[in-house]
Amino acid sequence: MNIDGVFSGGGIKGFALVGALEEIESRGFKFVRVAGTSAGSIIAAFIAAGYSSKEIYQLISELDPADFLDARKTIVPLKFTKWLLLYWRLGLYKGNQLEKWLQEKLEVKGLRTFSDLPPKSLRVIASDLTNGQMVVLPDDLEKYGIVPGAFSIAKAIRMSCSIPYFFEPVKLRSVNGLNLLVDGGVLSNFPMWLFDKDQVKKVRPVLGIKLSAIEYEHEKHKISNGIELFGALFETMKDAHDSRYISKKHVDNIIFIPMEAVFTTEFQLTNEKKKLLVDIGRQHAKRFLNTWSY
């Protein structure tokens, strides 16, 4: 059965999305259009490229997420360097390795730009800090004087994954100058609104996969220092917009995968923990799909 799908962000927690995808595929569902933010944009792009859940699992099982931590080289002592990178470069890591890896994996399936995909089959969310607005890629690229079809899919995903302060913002040159784009989760971590709108008849069922608990089951943030404050601030910021949008009607079409035990930027993952995350995603998807009334 054909459906549309939305995948939430969650950084390294995104491994759980693969487990959920495995279960969804096993039930005979096939995605026609997909959308996502941050980690969800990676899974969405691979689905749009034609990768199966087993192939995606193989890609990530061979992957060492720490390889994406491409810090800039400098002769300044390491501890001091981190502060300089945050001040001048606005992030600890460049993000080039992530884009390169995405480009390589997408090119295997013949994808380079959005023109290689059917229209509207893949959309991802980024946040334009320069202009203070949400950006839907590739749709909104025309506002920047850029032809949507000619834009790199890998670069769009990199934009959506650029966690503030962790990765450097992506620079997008447009007719109006230079714009800095970061993780789409800053403004919409779960863009189900792209496919599921009130007063608009759906073309096909829409299934969302969200890396968090249902709003009223959300674990309270523990805040006792500056680092925990920033973590709580970012988590609240990225979930508030979407939580307000999700009504009872939408909840019935969303697989919620609670992930409180894992940090978004926990890049040093063992193979055992990767497998655990995938299993968690699979278990929650199985429980949901057993009763899903689409």
C-alpha cells in the first residue's frame, strides 16, 4: 500500500528510525513522498533514492558517526581552539564529511540534485538564521534566486542536520547576499504539516515517525547547570512548534519512539548501542502498526 511519510530529527537517535522503517516495509507499505528534518532528512533521502531498510541498516552499521566530527586544523592548543571555533566559525565541526558521505551514497543510486527525483517526492527542513525563517528545501530555494532542481540533495540534507554550535552553519549565497542555515529542528523538528493539513483531503495515508514520547508523556528536563540548561532549551525549542500542531487526529497516525536515554550528539556509539536503537524503533513501530487504522 502506498503512503507518505514524515521522519523527525533527533541527531544520533536517528538509528531508531531505521528499525521503524524495517517494520513498516515488512507490512507492505511503500513511501511515495517523504519529508524529514535533521536525522529524519537523511532517512527520507535514502528512501527517496530507492534504498531499502536493509540497505540503509547496512550503511549505518558500517558507519562510525565520529568520522563526521571534522574539526578545523589549527596550531592553537585544543581546549582554546574549541572556543575560537565557536566564536569565529560558529561551530565545533565543519560538516563537510557528512555532506561528502551523503553525496557518495546518493550518487550510487543516481541522485545528485533534486531534478533527479519526481517533484515533491522529497522535502527537508532547514532554518535560515540570517532572515529568521523556516526553509522547505527544495521548494523555497526560488526565494534565494536558486533553481530548486539544480540544488544538491546532499547539501540540503547537510543544512537540515547542522546542529547549532556543534556543526558550522551552511552558507547559502543568494541574490540578496549571504545567508546562514542550520538544523531544521530549530523551527520544525517534525514537519508532518507538509502532508497532513486541515481542510485538505489527503492523497494517501500519512505516517509520521517521531523520536520522542507523546507530549503528555514527555520526561521532565533536569536542569542544574549551564550545559543542561542549553540542552533543555534546544529540546524545548525544537519540539514546541510541532507539539502545538499535533492534534488528536494526527497522534493516531504517528509512531512515537521515546529516546530520553540517548543524547542527540552522542556520536561515540558502539555497535551494540546502534543495534539497541534500531531494535527500539522496530518494537515501537510494531506495536503501533498492529492497531493502525489508516
